[in-house]
Amino acid sequence: MDLELLTATLPENLSPALTEKLKALVPGIYCLHRSWGFGQIKEWNSASDSVHIDFKSKRGHVMQFAYAAESLTPLAADHIMVQKAASLDALRQKAKDNPAAVVDDCIRSLGPQATADGIHALLSPDVIPTPEYKKWWDSAKRALKKNGHYYVPGKKTEALRKLDAPTALGDSALEHLRLANGPKAVVTALTGLGKYWSEIKSDTALNEVAEILHGTLAKVPKSQLAVQVELSLARDEFFAQAGRPPETGPWAVTMLAPQNAPALSALLDALPGSRQPKLLDSLRIGLPDAWPALFLGLLPRANGRVAEVITESFQATGREAEVHAAVNRYIRERNITCDFLFWLCKNRPAVYGPLIEPQLFMAILSVLERDQFSEIKKGTKLYELVLSDKALVAAILKDSPVGDVRDITRAILLSPVFEELDKRSLLASIIKLYPEVQAMVVGDNKTAAAPEAGLIVSWPSLQRRKTELEDLVLRQIPQNSKDIGIARGYGDLRENHEFKSAKEMQTILARRKAELEQMLVRAQGTDFANPDTSKVSLGTKVALKDEVGGEEIVYIILGAWDSDLSKGIISYQTAVARALLNHTVGERIELSTDEGGIRHVVIEKIEPHQIDLSTPA
């Protein structure tokens, strides 16, 4: 029945105004009632002068024509509630493809009720599943803020609204800052204000911003130094944009940041990555005399981003030799991070060109071995780079003496870091460059240990590895499987950071399990009792004397997993142990130093060492 026929059935005593309202309430139209909420007109009944409506809680509800015209509000086809009722699948797809457009529909449809809580109640769980809603809402807010034509309040009970004109963006951003609660919210609001400051450019407003920032800083506890510094950096960045000099009072960045390398390194780790270079730049400018020593002290703990800023700072001031010498020393001392080495090997800055040589590879091997037993693994990227970047290995070994290449080959053969297939691939690359070392790999050289050779270990160290494997199998791997299952429920796996993190941990745990199983198969436990003291052998305590300085040195040579330099205990697989083994009292030995030199020592005494089987060796 069309509209004219329907209208003809209306009672004659109905006023023209009500008649016009009823024309918008024909069957099929969706509507709102102040008490019963959302509903749909199902039919008109001319015999009873009534409208039949399906409300969610009152199906087939009957209302007289006059009352329906006065109390019902018709809804347009693009109203968010109509979209949800009439085309739910299409709305779900729209929410997935364009979150901001769905929020725009909500703002237009709900008006003053378009609060964060109101939108949440409307869309979840029917349109967006509950576990996915927070992530979806954050994405939608980012898009709205980036668009610039929307007011997104900090309070969940305040309505979102679309701004009438772009000229209101500056005032809106300033209002965001006024309403921001807490330092993190203030930083976010300040960043937004910076985008539209050109619309304001008011000294009065700038002074107001400064007061807000200083007031917020004063409320941050001293124990939250990273929060204070992040807010101070954001403040100075905004001041620079607004033409105001950086803060020089007690809240200045140079006053807040510690001026000793360990504490500053800890602060950098606590800051977001984007803020780390800004802090270093601020210190370089604010501490013209102190920054070089401070920055050099950061190098042993630096990540790639920090290493790059430090290097560029020294280059910009013509002090390349200082940073080159420091990095060279740290590499030889093995006092450097996986992140720094990854950055160095991936980018190979010209200033560090001479350092791309065998000592660098030995440092890589050392930090990977150290990382292997850390609770938090940071060397995965470096491990993959060494295996995948064939040009890196070639650059490190270029023009190197064969003796150095043999040392690297031997170190790879003995290292527990690489999985068997990875180890073979790496060795194949070296053999391709230096065929002279092939005999070491295939086993023709009887003095070299092959990967399949057994490992001699102490009983305590063997038990530690067994305990670690047991913990992996019985606790860590099952827990990781649970974490993966939980993370999978958070939704879209392409942007599910919890799922990606759990899967990465699964790879790490599986790799470690395989390594432990391989090591334990090869391990041969012993108590090192009754060693042969006629020569240096496993289980002996060796006293040495430096020919030049007269320094007395004592080494205890034990199993593959028993190194403890603080007690003078070294593995028989180390370069020092290999140089000493099978030599006798009175013999003169050459030992390589970490600096690349040679140290001449004389064996003065060889005696047995008794390990305590009740404690780690």
C-alpha cells in the first residue's frame, strides 16, 4: 500500500500537523520512543485507528494514530540504530574497514548521547565483539584526531562532536589540554595542540600552557623520573615551535636528567624510543663540556637508536677519533650490547669501518652466548643478521690473516649459540672465502673439535642444564601455549601484538629446548677427580707468572659449562685453556690478550682442584 492510500485511511478528525507526522511513520520505518526505545512500524490498522509497532521489549505494541504521531520519532535509513537493525553484517564490515566513519554515524545519530560510554553500549557486543572493542575504539579515536574535524573528550561521559569548521581546531586542541588528566594525557594533548598552534599564536594562551605544564610536572613523584623527563621534552619541543626558549629553571631537562652514565642509561631505557634522541640532543646542547664523557659512558649499554645519535654527535663536532677508540675498546672488552652490535653490523658507519674485522665477530659470538642464558632475549635480530647477511661475514673476514679466520672457525665449532643447520651454513660461507679452514670443519685437523664431539662437564653444571630443560618442558612451554590461546582470543591476528609476542616466545623456547637437548646428549659428566698433574689437564689448577710484570695468575681448568672468571675457573674450550693444555711446569706459553696483543707467561705449578659437588662448580 503506497503513502496516498495509507493517508486516505486516516480519520478525518486528525489535525493536519499530526497527519504530516504520521506520514513519516509508515510501515517499515524505524522509530524511537522516549520510554520503550528503538522499534519498527509494522502496520496501520484503519479499523482501530492504530499503529502496530515492534519494540525490543514489546512486540506488536498498539498505539493510537494521534498518540503515535506525538510520541514517536522516525529515524533516517542511515541512523546508526537503523544500520544495526537492518544491515548488521554491512555495519560490522564498515566498522572493520573504517572505524572513524562508524563513530561519525554515531555522533550524527546520537547527538548529546554520543559519549564514549554511549557508543560502547550501542556497538558492543553486536557490532564489535567485546574482546576487540578497546583496540577498535583506540583506532577510531586516532583516526578522528588525525582528521582534525572532531572533538574527542578525555572523559567517557562527555559527548563527542563534529566541529563546524577547521578554524575551531586550535581552540579544541587547547581545550583538550585544559581537560587532560595526568602527565601522559597532557603529553598527548600537547602534541595535538602543536599541530594547530598556528591558529592561536597567543602569548596569553602560551603562558596558560606553560602554567598547565609546570603544574603537571610538580605533581609527578620524583620516583617517576622518566615521566617527568618525557613531559619536559614535550614541553621544550612545543616551546621551540611556539618561539619560546627552553625551560631553564628546576624543571629544565638538564636539571632533571642524571649526569652519570648508568643512571642516564636506565632513564633512556624507560623513555619511549622517539624521546631518546631528543633527550640526548637536549643534553648535548645543555651540557657543552660534560656531554662527550657522558655519551661515551653510555656506549656499553646503548641500543641502536642511542648509538646512532651518539656517533652523529661526535661526528658533527669533529671528534670521530674519540668515539671510534671507545667503541674499539668496548668491542675488545666484549662490553657492548646486542642492539649496538646489530646497528653497527647492519649500517656499518664509515667512522667504524676499521672495526669491521675478526675481533668484531668474536664480540658478536660473546654477546650472543651471554644473551643465550638471559631471561630476556635481545640477540635474536643479531643472530639472524649474522646468518642472513653474507656480505657481513665477507666484510669481517676481508684481508684477515688465516690464523684469525681459523680462530673464528674454531670458536663457531665450539660455541653452543648456533643451531646445527645454522652453524653449517655459517661455516660454509667461511669455507667459500677461505678454503684453507675446510679441514677444521670436516675433521681432518685432529686438534680441532668437531660439532658432534662430546662435551666434558661437571656434575653440578650438568644438573643445572637438566633442571633448565625440565623447567622449559614442564612450566615455560605449557604456559606459553596458554598465553597464545588467550592472545588469539583478542581478535585480528595481523594487529594482535600479544599474539605476535607469544608466538615469538614460542620460537625462542623451542630453540632453547632443542639446544639443551643437543647439549645434554653430548655431555659427559665428571667430578674431575685425580687429574694428571704432570701436565696441564682438565681438573687442574695452574699457577702462571707473567714474564714482564711478574704478576701471578691462577686458572682452574674445568668443563665446558663451568666458567667463572671471578674464581679463576675457565672452560677447557676457551682460548686460554687450549693454549695451556698438555704443557708442563717451566714451559713458556703465549696467551692472547683481549686487546689483541700477546702475553708471555711461565707455568710455575700444576695441582689438582677438588670441586664441591653439592654446589655449582
